[in-house]
Amino acid sequence: MAMAMALRRGAERAGTVMRAGEWSCGGGARFMATAVRVEDDGSPSSSFSSGRALAAFSAVVGAGALYSSCLQTIRSEPAAAEAARDMPQECAPRTALNPNEFVKFKLAEVRDINHNTKVYRFAFNPQEALGLHVASCLVTKAEMGKKKDGTPNYIIRPYTPISPPDSKGYFDLMIKIYPKGNMTQHLAHLKPGDTLEVKGPIPKLAYEPNMKKQIGMVAGGTGLTPMLQVIDAIVSNPEDNTQVSLVYANTTPADILLKSKLDSLAFAHPNFKVFYVVSKESEGWKGGKGHVTKDVLKKGLPSPSDDTLILVCGPPGLMNLISGDKAPDKSQGELIGMLKDLGYTPQQVYKF
Ligand SMILES: Cc1cc2nc3c(=O)[nH]c(=O)nc-3n(C[C@H](O)[C@H](O)[C@H](O)COP(=O)(O)OP(=O)(O)OC[C@H]3O[C@@H](n4cnc5c(N)ncnc54)[C@H](O)[C@@H]3O)c2cc1C
């Protein structure tokens, strides 16, 4: 239903020239790439021409085809169902996730998103719901060698699903692989059919439709994942009138994750805007350049107000600059940095 509305809106706009926001839909030529092929081809275009290119392309192939090819990260539910059929009964609880104990999920599929990031699709009984509320993450566990006393040494890391919270039979994690990362190297070597122990959900922001008139977001790299949960919840609900704007910071255009999905959402939903900033631009890049500054935030975020909430997620360097990181006990910690300087109050900022 929500998808149908988005498709209709996309189709309605397909024959028109898109309104060009200052950075909205900050354009790369990868605009037309599917979400699973987001490598930079070195010839990005302006936001304005990206909008026109999409309109023209939509007119040719039909907005539905375009939307579905851009929006979906992985669309092979049969693969998930097939993997789920092989799962032992103890891996298929009534809701797939269990907040109290780790459950083994079978890896159904892995797709490359860019040069260092993959989407991992895990399967569960297609009759079951995942049991996730927006916005939540889950924790993963893997054995990493043995302790001196011979007992297993476990590593535990949180990740944020990017699949719809009500998707039956599968969930997707988008994960950046670090060459020396303990968990991510473990994940990098997983093959379809292998299992991963997962516990959750771990509730973060309890999102309610229309809880705020405006939601601003500042994300760096894989800090996009919790933002996607909230963005998807808003744009898939026709009753939700929240205005959302995302300032998305990355090192290079090639590092931007799911750009074609973000651009498609911004195209189809006037209440969602995305502003890209890269610290190392490639030739022809027409989006934001340099680091996130107060000027960038002033342009990309709603002004401080009781009707406004700003969500922040990213690597510690970004968090420190924008809002201050969370406290060691994982509470919100003190609000410092640019958001404080710009007049936002602690109640108007949420750190994932
Ligand atoms: C609530 C929450 C949700 C998260 N959701 C996601 C998600 O959806 N997708 C995702 O990819 N990650 C997510 N993360 C980060 C994730 O939990 C891990 O920290 C990350 O995958 C690295 O784990 P690792 O064991 O591979 O690296 P570690 O073994 O912890 O680190 C080893 C080395 O890897 C490198 N490294 C690790 N993390 C970083 C970093 N952030 N920046 C630069 N270098 C680093 C460093 O060289 C480091 O010394 C989330 C974190 C939190 C707190």
C-alpha cells in the first residue's frame, strides 16, 4: 500500500522537472545504479540534473520499475525461505528475535553494497515476524578463539537491521568490513548456510508517527542504518506527516551507502530530503564538500524548536564534533559540539 503510494507519487513526478533544493538529492551519476551496485563511476551530476535524469529515466522505464530496482537492497525472498526451511525448530521461535537469549540465524545471502560494505540477509521461519520496533538494533555474537582456561572467547557487536521491521522470514544487516575488525572479519568469511548468533531487539528511539513535526538527521558512514529505519517508517506511512532531512557525511562519493535508495526516496516523498557531504570529493562531484560544518547543519537541518528532533549516529570523531558522543554507560551523555552551539537543547537531540 505504502509502496504503491510511493510508486504513484514517483510516477506523477516522473514527467516533471524535480524541484532542485540546494543540495537535495545531491547528485552522483550512480543515481541510476541499483542499490547493490553503488560504486562511483567518476561522473557525478548536479542535484538538478539528477532529478531530471531520474524523471527522464522514469518516463522511459516506468516509475515502478525504477523505484523497485533502486529501493530494494536484496529481493530474493525465496532464498531466505529456502534457508529457513532447513533451519532446526529451535531456531524458529514465535517471534524470530529473542531479547533474552542468542538465537542462531542462517545466512541466506550476501550482497556487495560498495568496496567495503555488504548487506547480509539472515533467514528465519517465514511465518514469523522479526519482532523489531523502530528504532532498535540487535547484538551479534561470535566465538573468537579460547580463553586461557579453555572456555570460548566471544565477541559481541551491535548492528541495526535495515529491512522493514515487519518483513517475514528475513532481516538484512548492512555492515562495513574492517580489515582488522574482529566481528566484521568473522562476518566477511561467513558463507550462505552458516549461522550467526543474534539477540534482540535492543530498543533505541521509540519512534511514533508524528511525534515531531520535523526530524533532522546527521549520519556518518554506517551510522545511516538507524536513520533508515526511521526514514522508512515515516515515508511508508501516509498518515505520518513528519518532515525529515538527512545530512549524510562520508569520506568519498564511493563511500556513500544506498545512495540510489536515498535519492529515490527523496524523489518519491517530498517530506524527505537528503544532503550529502564528502570530505574527499571526486571529479565532478556537485554535492557538499569538506567536513560537516555549522553552515552545513544550518542548511540541512530544521531549526531548534520543541517540534524538532535531531538524530545523530556515526563514528566517534563525527559524534564528538556534532553532539558529543554517548556516555560510557551508553546514556545520552552531555550535549556539546555544533548542535549545542546552534542552540539545540539536549531534549531536541538523540544520539543512537
Ligand atoms: C548501536 C550500534 C549500532 C551499530 N550498527 C551498525 C550497522 O548497522 N552496521 C555497521 O557496519 N556497524 C554498526 N555498528 C558498529 C559495529 O557494532 C562494530 O563496532 C563494527 O562493525 C566494528 O566491529 P569489529 O569487531 O569488526 O571491529 P573491532 O574489532 O571492534 O575493531 C578493530 C579495528 O577495526 C577498525 N574499526 C572498527 N570500528 C571502526 C570505526 N567505527 N571506525 C574506524 N575504524 C574502525 C579499527 O581499525 C579497529 O581498531 C553499530 C554500533 C553501535 C554501537
